[in-house]
Amino acid sequence: MMNTALTSRLGGKVSLPSCRPRIASRRVSVVRASAGVKRPEYIPNRIDDPNYVRIFDTTLRDGEQSPGATLTSKEKLDIAKQLAKLGVDIIEAGFPIASPDDFEAVRAIAMEVGNDVQEDGYVPVICGLSRTKFADLERAWDAVRHAKRPRVHTFIATSEIHMQYKLRMTREQVIENAVAAVKHLRSLGCNDIEFSPEDAGRSDPEFLYQVLGEVIKAGATTLNIPDTTGWNLPHEFGDLIAKIKKNTPGADNVIISTHCQNDLGLSTANSIAGAIAGARQIECTINGIGERAGNASLEEVVMAIALKGQDQMGGLRTGIRPRLLDL
């Protein structure tokens, strides 16, 4: 059965240009904000343009966790094609270990969308999510490795409440699992590795610096900082990003990312605060769909940067094509 919770927001035919996201009603003309500006060459652990912010779309993974949301493999592939037309830097195509169908969907997206190189050299990174378990990691890598630019995103919780009651692990065990996961991905041939300390927004900052420093040494290229429970206020989250950049050994050699949930209605504000503080990847979904209250909204984040990035954010920009948001 077609998912009404998601497809109704993306248009009945799963077409982003006709989806009319919430921000479209403002009818502002900002095509000029991104016109003629070249996207920097993709290098996993650095961006040569210090003002460029990568847009990581997780509509097909976290978005599908929206209550009542399910997508067929065909629907996922159709959406991924539209995300590529939009100019999304990274498409998180799914959670391959979750089911055989999700594995096949991610693999199909990697093979088709992940190899459709455009005239300017752009092709989206195709990413699969994985826990730190080796079977998960191998399944994720097997799904995305067919893409020209494959990435695996692995995660483990770092807050005291999650470590104690969900994982039943000590801090030392969490670090050991995180490092082992990154090293295992490296051994498989994956050189674009994203690591997330789940519930970072409620984690001890000193422990975060420690675990993040260790995964950098192990070979992680992107460090994603999730406000998993939508706990932070913008000034808190921006301060967390700034302190991670300042206090984590090796942070200058990786990309810092944000993943903000919308439980307090602050996911977009927190994401922007993170970017101003130095994050250069923002994770978001179309119309902010996702589990519980949802995620940062792609169109809100993109348009905030398009409208205010130059004057009030130190020149920040993205590679998204605003006209395809149906402004």
C-alpha cells in the first residue's frame, strides 16, 4: 500500500518539484543566491570552500520512521532521483540490515542514482545507516558500495541514560565498539565513514570529545552530532558544536555535522546555530518528516541559508537548486 503520510507531502507521483514545501508559500525569489556558483569537489573529510554546507537528506531513512510511513523500493528510487535533481550532497537511502527490501532499495539507489554523474561532475553520495555490529556494517557496505561515492553511517549512544538503560554498556565498551566499527568499515574498503554519538545533545561533553577523538584516529571522516531527543536550545547546540570543534583531537581533519530532532520545534534553529558554529553538514528531511515530531526541514534550512547566509552567517551557502523547491 502506498504510504499516505509521506507521498502526500511529496506529491502523489513522488515529485519534489511539485511538492510545494511549507516555505514555498513565501514566494521569495532566491534563485540568484546559488546561480553560477560552483559546487566544491567532493572529498569525504574536508571541504575546500570553508563556507560550503553539505546537505544530507535522510527522508528515505529517518523520514520513513514518521508514524505510518512506509515506502516501496520503487517509491524510494523515485524520491532519490528527485533528491539528486534538487542537488542534495548526500542521500541516506535507508537502513540495509532492517529488511531485505530496504537492502534492495539502498542497493538500487546506489547503482542507479549513485552513478548518474551530471555534466558538472555532481553525483550524490549514497549512504546507508548501520549499528556498530559487524553484520550490520557489512550489510550496509554491501548495499552502498556500488555507488560512485558510497558512505556508511554508523552510530552508538553516548548519553548516560542510553548507555545504562538501552545499551547496558560502560563508557569504555562504547568507545571500543565505536572504534571497532570504524576500523571494520575501513577493512571492508569503505573510506567515507560517518559516525554519530546518539543522544549527543544529552551526553557529557568531555566523554564526547574522547569518543569522537578515538573514531577520528580510527578513520572516521564525518562526525554527526545528533540532538536525538530534541533536547537542546539553539544557543546550547551551537555551543556544543563550537566546543567539539575546539576540544576534540583531530576535529580539524573531519566534517562536523548536525542532526536535530523537532520535539521542541527547534530543529531548524538548532541546525542553523550548528552551522554558524562551524558544522559543515546539516542532516534534514523534506518537510521535516521523521519519527516523533520530525527532523530539521530541508527547505527551511536551505532557504534560511540562501536568504541570510551571505549577510548574517559569514557567507554560508549550499549546492541546492532553490527553483526546484517550487518557489
